[in-house]
Amino acid sequence: MLKKIGILLLLCLLLTACSKPLPEDRMNYAGDWQSSEMRLLILADGSVSYERLKNGGSTSIEGPLKEFQGDDFVVGIGPFSTTFDVSVPPHEVAGTWHMVVDGVHLTAAK
């Protein structure tokens, strides 16, 4: 039992050690982005938590933001990564922030 806890703590340390803070010009990506089917939490320290409900199932990912590719961003470690397709980057409309990720319109109050 103690060995499992040690391994879990080591994995957590590795995950947080791999994340890099968001670049200044990408700070508008930070926030708790939500829709009825998706939640995407992006922290300024580069940590990402994602959950999506689709077709009766769910998908979730937690990990460091590796890099930006244009407006898109990549989350994960090494070959275990996922690219999020951002067709509409973060922008503010009447006090609410909007972004379209993987075809889903998300909003965030900042």
C-alpha cells in the first residue's frame, strides 16, 4: 500500500514538473471554460483538466500544456498527448469570454 502511494506521489510530481506557465500572449486561454457537454480548465501555471460528455460516454484528460501550435494547444507528456483544435480563439463579448474548442462553443467568466 505504501509503495502504491509513493508511486502515485512520484507521478504527480512528474506531471507538475513538466508543465510550463502560459506565455504572456496566451494568458487569455486561462480560465474555467464550460458548455453543457464540456469543461476545460486551463490554469496560468500550464495545468489542464478536460472532461467531455459525448454519445453516452465521457472522456477526460489531465496534464501539462506542452505547446501551442497556432491557436491550437497540445496537452500531455511525451508521446501521450492530445491536440485541442481551437477554431475560435478566446475573445471577450459583453463581459463574457468565448472560445470554440473541438467544435464546441465554450464560455468563461473571468
